[in-house]
Amino acid sequence: MLKAVAPITAVKFSAGLIMPNTEPPIETVAAAESYKQEILSAVHRGDASLQFQPLMSFYLTKNLSVAEIEKGAAEKKIFAAKSYPWGATTNSQWGFRNILEAKEQLSAMERVGMPLLLHGEVHLNDKGEEEDPYYGEDIFLSDVLPRLLEKFPDLKISLEHISTKEGAQFMEENGKEGKLVATLTPHHLMYDRRQVFSGGYHSLLHCKPLIMRAKDRDALRALATKGLLFISAGTDTAPHAEQKKFSSRVAFGVFNSPIAVEMYTQVFDEMNALDPIKGDAPHGASKLEGFLSLNGPKFFGIEPSSETMTLVKKDWQLTEPVVTSEGVNIWPVGHVQHGLGNETFHWQTK
């Protein structure tokens, strides 16, 4: 799987924040370094000339030690730690049931300046009862996050793949460059749950957080295209073999890296937002460039890529899967047959 998808990601992206919810989870610098070398080997096997920077992260588990957090920060090998809602998404069984339980780890991260990446949802309440998954982000924003911000005022936080109107409003009111930022996926900007359930259930759009209502999508699109310096792209691309996606126990995750740049561009075009940012943005930067290429790297303290990419306005369709060396198909979102059906995209990389 890695050998098949890593080169595709590297063609479109100069760097990627690598998720740590592998099996076993990434909890040490040594494990992260080993995984990084696997990724680079896979990238270069696809094309030796590709330049790609894997930004490694820790999985915020009970086994993640303060010593490893300090080592990862001091050696500049770990760029963040990610928290997943317990038992709610792929390999999330190792996370804390409540992020506020991770006092030692969060204190160390605050001290060394390591960002916390939050999949900000509540799925189990204090009684162990399952909450409505469509309201998990609302509960997190109104209850858990305020307490987290109060207890750790200097902790750098990124709310990953926010999915609701309430999340968009929270970020517009409270977001701060370098301190409290958020990322948006292409699929949460492109689709709403009408598409997810139209004509049956569309497995390629099965993900956590769930794709929400039209009003949520519209609020996220407005947020993405305002030119705010604390909002950036985060694809959350997640490839799964077709037998896991087309299953009664469908795997969570949208595989979008082959088309994410084009999807983001289409959304910005539909929002009439392919124009320069006003104010204190880099000279000549467009809202799309800030969102895709500048805001994220700045938060993680890395230089943005000096390479350029050309997109043209041209209708086209995704007709092929990505195929592993074992012959396993991985279907990208928007595929003309396995997606919503005859879906057409309006921007294409040249």
C-alpha cells in the first residue's frame, strides 16, 4: 500500500504530516525515524527524482513518554502529537478516552513547543454511553476544548479536519496564527451528506469525522476562502484496499491525494476566491496559495516549497484505481464508477 500511494502523494505535495495511528502506533523517535525511511524509500522507488519531506508525529497514548516528547522536539524529528477519539476511527483504540487525562504529555508538549493535533470529537460521554456521531464535534467544542485551552494556555493546537458550522464559527472567533489553527479536507469542502447517502451509501465518502449537512459544508467553504492565516489544507487522505471499502464493515477514510489539489482549487473557484489576499500576506500570494502552501508550513516551522504547480481549468474524470504490486485496487474519491457516478472535475494539474 505504501509503495503504491507514497509516490502519488509526492507528485502533488512537497511535504506531508504523517499520521501515527499505524499498528503498532508511533510512540518513539526511533519508530518515527524507521517509518520515515520506509516512506522515503517508497517515494524514491516510484521516482528517484521526487523530493518529499515526511513530517513525523507521535500518537498521543498513555505509553508516550515525556522523555520521547523532549527528545523528538530537541532533535527536530517530531513535528506534532495527534490525539484520536478513543475507539472512533482507524486504530484509535490506543488513544486516551479523554484528552484531559494526558496531563503529563500535554505539559511536556506545551513546554517544548510541540503542537497538539486534535481530531476534536466526543464519542463516549462520562457514563460510557455513545453520543450522536453527528454532534461529536459540537460537544468537543463546547465542553472539552475550552477546558483544554484553560489548563494549557500556551499549548499550540491544530483542530484537524473540522467538519461543522459550529467548528467554522469557533475558529473564526478564536483562531490565532501560530497558536490555534485548523485544517480542512477537500471532501468536507466538496460534499455533504446528501451525496453520501444518495442512491444508497457511498463507501468512498465513509470517514471520520463524518461528512455533515449542506450548511456545515457551506460554512467550511466560507472559512477556507477568507484568506485567514490560521486556516490551511489538511487532506486527511486515507487509502484502503477495495475489500475494506466495499464491505459491510467499511473502513473509515477518504483516499484523495491523487486529486486533492484539484478539488481544493475547484472549491475556491466556485467560491470566487482565486484572488490575492489583502493585508499582511506575502506579496502576490493568492488565497489558494496561502491555504495550500504557506499557512501550514509556517505553523510547523518549515520553509514552504519553492516549487510551483500549474493548474488549468479543464473538465476531466478519474477513471483508474491505484493498484498495488499485489494487484489490489485502491479507489480514489470521485472515481467515475465507484464514486457518486459520472463525476466530473473542473480543474486539472498540468
